[in-house]
Amino acid sequence: MAVYFLDSSALVKRYITEAGSAWVLRLFDPALNNEVFIAAQLPV
């Protein structure tokens, strides 16, 4: 298991095929049991 923090430019690779998409998709493989965190900006 590993921990990853993704910004929006990396997260979009999960949904749009571009350079680096295969690597990002592997992060979400349930068999690897990775933890993936995504930043969210809360409204002020």
C-alpha cells in the first residue's frame, strides 16, 4: 500500500486518456490497496 496526493492535472488523467493516464489508473487498482487523496477548495 502507498499513499498518493493528486492535484487536478493528475486526477483528470483517470478520465481523459493522455500521457500518464495508465500510471494514474494503476494507482486506483483495488488490489494495490493504495490511498489516494485529492485536495478540495471549500467555499468561503
